[in-house]
Amino acid sequence: MRDVCSHAEVRLSEGEVEDGTIECWLHGSCFDLSSGAPINPPATQPVPTYDVKIDGDDVLVSLDEKNS
């Protein structure tokens, strides 16, 4: 998931992660970590996500954004 809230454009990595969601620290919007979908307002737009693949000890991340 891109590290930017779709509502306030602040870093989501500074928010709390719980039960498969991340909460934006500024206004409290929560996003589903697997899809980027907003769970509650004030955010109404999803956060882009990226396909990830584990290959042995390597983590491969696609640079093509989903939900953009």
C-alpha cells in the first residue's frame, strides 16, 4: 500500500495497524491493508496497493499500482 492517506496526504505508516486495517493518525480514516479501500470517513478514495510475491528469502513488489 502506498504510504499516503488518500484524504489528507499524510504518512499512513505513522498510524495504528489493527485487524487488517491501518488508521490515519491525522483524521482517523481506516483503510483495508489488502485492498486499500477506505473503511470510514473522512476518506472516500482507496489508497493504491501493490502486488507482492515471496520468493524464498526475497520479497518482490510490483511497481504497478492497483486502485489508482
